[in-house]
Amino acid sequence: MYTVKAVLSKRIEIPNEIMMLIGSFIFAMLIAVGAFVYIPLPFTPVPITLQVLFVLLCGIILGERYGTLSTLLYVLSGAAGLPVFAGAFGGMTRILGPTGGYIIGFLIAPSIISLVFKRTGKRILSTVVAMCLGLLVIYLTGILHLSIFLKSGFLNAVKLGILPFIPGDTIKIVIASFLVHTTRRKMWN
């Protein structure tokens, strides 16, 4: 017969595959929570959110496969109408709207981040470079879509969709890199 103490002292092994799936769901939720930090700017249809921070982190922490799965879960939830996009909105109109390109970039960025991070080593500089390249993908898809949506030139889209966000996104990269490297012993051991 097992006592409560004996049952609680047993170590339960959870397969890595299950842990990564759980991580994907958690990061999908974190990206959605990041959308609730919503600061509209009067001169652009693109708001400030914390979504990018969690997209950058999922690319490093979960890797290519599960990081992409987490962003896919997030995008599909929003496309299905759940209010997970910036400003607590959902539906295909957000994907087709001015910020849709950034949302599409969220799907691509974790793969880029993970691949660069794996190939360049698990050092702080490689983390920053990988995240910068992931952010570049988000920016490129975002401004391409924004320029088409606004029917304006590429440079105008850069002015509205990238330049105002560089300082904040730089801070997000610093925070994400710090989080990854302060917890790295636990993650990679």
C-alpha cells in the first residue's frame, strides 16, 4: 500500500515530446497575452505590443519545430475568431488588415531564429543575431503587407511599420537574450 508521502516522493518522467507540446501551448498563450499589451500610435495603424518578445523567445527555447507550432496555434486561434490579436481582436480581418504581415512573420521567425541559433552556437551574441534576423523577417513581411494594404510605397511602409518600433524591439531583444542566458543552464542541461 502506498502512503501519500511515498506517492508524492515518486518522480514522474514526462516524455520530451509531451513537454515540448505543452511548451508550444504555453508560448501560444504568451503571444496572445502579449497582444493585450496594446499601445496604439496615432500616426500608424501598427500598435506597440509584447507579442514580438514571446515570438523571439519561442524560437530559441522551443526550437524550429515547436516554436513554429506555437505561433501556428496562435495564428489559427486568432483566425478562428478568438480575441488573441492586438487589441483583443480576432478573425481573418486582422490577418488581412494592416498588421497581417506581421502576424504572418510570426509564423516564419521561430524557424529562422532557431536555425541561426543552432548554427552559430549558444552564446549571447548568437542569441542576439538570431533574434535580430527573426525580427527582420517579421519586419519584412509586415511592411510588405502594410505597403500593399495602404497602397503606398515601400519607404512609407518602413516609416510607419519599422522605424517607430526599433527602440522598443531592441529592448525586447535585450530582455529575451537576458532571459535565455540567465536560465540556460536549466534549459540545456
